[in-house]
Amino acid sequence: MAYLYEHCADCRRLLGNEWKEVHKWLDALYKEYGQSHRCHRHHAEEIEEVRKMWGDEAAIAAKIHIIVDCWGIPSQANYESGQVNVNGFTPESTETDVALLLSDLRIGGEHAVKAHMQSKGIETR
């Protein structure tokens, strides 16, 4: 799990904007749920909520946040089915996935990220 300042630094480096409000919103349920807060907002469906609230670049910031925390972008169904654990990880998740997904996000956009996740056996929308 990255700290707020680390999430902000990642977005500043990749997007030129910290998107602090996005990171705070994604992690807002931590105090109530502890580590299991991720199943509430760290998934593909909530990226779309971020897009509705703050726009397309904010949605990319949410993707970066979730990739860094969960080593991928799970869906809400992945949490519910147990395909990912409370941290949003699959048994096959690795730190290497983070670098690949962030690189894919910069180079190929969200389609490249979806293709990578599907290659790892994780359902995407």
C-alpha cells in the first residue's frame, strides 16, 4: 500500500497533476474498513465513478492508484468471487505487473491494460 504522498508523486510524474482528491476519495473508507477498504473503491467500476466526478484524467489517476495498490485492476466481482484477496491481488500478482501496467498505461492506454489483465486471467469490463 502506498501512502498519499506516494500516490500523488506517481500521478505528478505520469500525468503532471497530483490528483490528491482522487487518492483521498479512493482511500476514504480505510478508517472504517481497514485493509478491506479496497473492495469498496479499488476496482474497475469505481474508476468510472471517478471519471463521472472529475473527468478522464482523474480516471487515469484512479487507475494508477489501483494498479500501485492492487498490482492490477480488479473488478468488484473479482473481490466478491474471491478471485482476488482483500488486497486486490491474485495468487499470480507480482510487483513486475505494476511496472508493466503503468508502462502499458503510458504507451497503449486502457486497452493495453485490459489485455494485460486478461492475460493474467482477471476478468475486465
